[in-house]
Amino acid sequence: MKEDFFSYQAQTNPHPLGMEVSHARGSYIYDTSGKAHLDFVAGVSASILGHCHPKIIAAVEKQLNSYMHVMVYGEYIQQAAVSYTKLLASLLPPPLETTYLVNSGTEAIEGALKLARRVTGRSQILAAKSAYHGNTMGSLSLMDFEERKAPFRPLLPDIGFITFNNKEDLNKITKKTAAVILETIQGGAGFVVPKDNYLMDVRARCAAMGALLILDEIQPGFGRTGKLFAFEHFNIVPDILVMGKGMAAGLPAGAFTASHKMMATLGENPMLGHITTFGGNPVIAAAALATLKEITAGSLMSQTTEKEALFRSLLTHPLIKEIRGKGLMLTLIMESSEIANDLVLSSAQNGLILFWLLFEKRAVRITPPLTISEEEIKEGCAVILKALNSLQQ
């Protein structure tokens, strides 16, 4: 199987972890030898309710028995998609009321950029340095790492950059700016949280200049930070909200939400201003609806804050310089990139799944399912501390 994996499936790097998966349940992934691996990564924040959650399985099976794909997006009325977007609107502050369902976070970013230019009639987009919004051509254009962009140029024109949490840079937002796009919490940069009312100042500057504020909640959304969306911690509301990853508990999904008035502009001049074949797929929508109900009906979000506190209390070690993030979107900042790398690989050998971040090489990702138990947190943290003790010797 490993030889076929390298021969027939396109690779993203020369040295993938290469675990051969048998099955997954709850907080564990099992390899084909029968070994259990405690999952502190949740498919890079996607499997937000753990693996094979029974309510998600039931929703998917019910929809499969009714129908799967029947028509391209937006033509037929399909109950799961309508119910999902209605429930989402009831949970979001105005004017976030109308949602366009797509297939992934990066496609949602593309749609949000198009919407911002369509609504404002402007072209300039400002993104943050060290941001990551996906890897399609538009999303890649929002990245300021030239070594990653250079092989794929030319990219989108009229893209500028500001520094996250730097208020002096807000003067770059002018009446030529269509939109400012930010991750509510910067992911690849090291789970950098806004400080000193930064997002409120961005919001105010955008309003003054007639620019839109797009918030990328692909990673922190759906309860991961203790709120349904992370922007709720910072007393602001974006003009366009982008989501993905945990939206359908491990199935591929994405969406962007704005006011009904703004979203209507994609339907005319030209018609089909954004179109997708599989966006809003009924099976995916059923999973997303079940996920949203499960996250908001019980105490999972409030437990997230308690679980964050447990992680922070347990993970004290001289080699850990800082724990960044919020809720169950945490990262350990190690002394060096070498220590971070050794910790991920050592933990993997001892049945604990950790992972890296894209740009901050000293970081080790901890983004487990919201359903992880306190005992599982203690079990995994013990593996981390044992590994760090070995690395310290």
C-alpha cells in the first residue's frame, strides 16, 4: 500500500507521516497494525466532533437514503441546505443572514473576494502579513511569502499587506480599498490572537473608508475558541464571514455569509456571479446541519474554555516557551524548530498525533476535537511531557 501511495497519489511533501489508517472513532485513529493513536490534531481542526460521531453518521445515512447530488447549486430547493443556512443565520448577528455554500475554505475565500469587489466596485484587497487563507490562486495571492508564490505568478493584482496587530498600518486602508481580509486568529503564523482592541480599530477604519471587512474563521470557527465564531470575543461583526474545516465534522465544506443585499449582487450583472456544482451538496449539508446542532445544543463550547485551562495547567516545561491561542486552538511555542520537530515525531511513535504549523517553525499544533475528554487530555499531555524530558537530557 505504501508503494502505491507514493506512486499514484500526488504528494505535498517528500516525507509524509505515512500512517496507514484502518479506522477512527472518537478521539483515536487506529492504524492497520491495530495501534491506537490519540488525536490532538483532528484532521487539522476539521474533525471537530471527533471521528465517526454517531449523530453525523446518522444524518449522512438518512440523506444518502433520500438523494445525493441532484442539481447544481442554487437551482433546486433541498431541505438540508435550506435548514442549515436558516439555522446559521439565527445564530449569527445581523447583517450576517445569507450564506453561499461551497466545497472548501479556500473556495469560500475566492467567493468572498469576488463579492467584495462586486459590492464596492473597487479592486484593492489588503491582507495580513504571515496570513494563510488557502492555496488556490486568489487565496495564494493573499500570502506574503514570496518563495511560495513565485513559482505560480502572475497572481491577483492590487493586493497589499498590513501587519497583524499593528495599528499604524491601518492608514493603508483608504477609499481605494475594497476589503481587508484577516484571520480572526492567525493560524499559520503561530495562533496569534488580536490584542488591544485591534479588530475594533480595523472595523472602524473600514467603515470610515467604505471598505468591507472579511474575517476568515475557517480554523477558529464552530466552537473551537469557546464561541461559535471567534469574532464574538472581540465585539465586532464582519461584513463577510468565511468558514470551512469543522463545518461538517470532517466532510469537505465551506461557506461565506453576508447580508442578503450584498449576496444578491452575485445573482445578476452578471448572472451566475459565483457558481459551483457540488457546493451545498445535500449529504454534506446534512452533516453540517447535524454538526451545528450538536455544537450549539449542549455544553461543548463552554467546556472548551475549561479544557483550554487544563491544557495550560498540564503543559508546563522548560522547553515550552509559550502557549498561544484560544480554547482548543492552541500551539506550543518551543525553544527551537528542531525541538518542535522532534516533539511531533517522538509523540507519533508513542501514540499521540501532533502536527506543525505552516510558517512558525517553533510551533506544535494542539487542535483536538471539541469532544475530547479530560482523561484523554491528561493522557496526551503525559506523552508530551515524557517526550520533552527525553529531549532535555
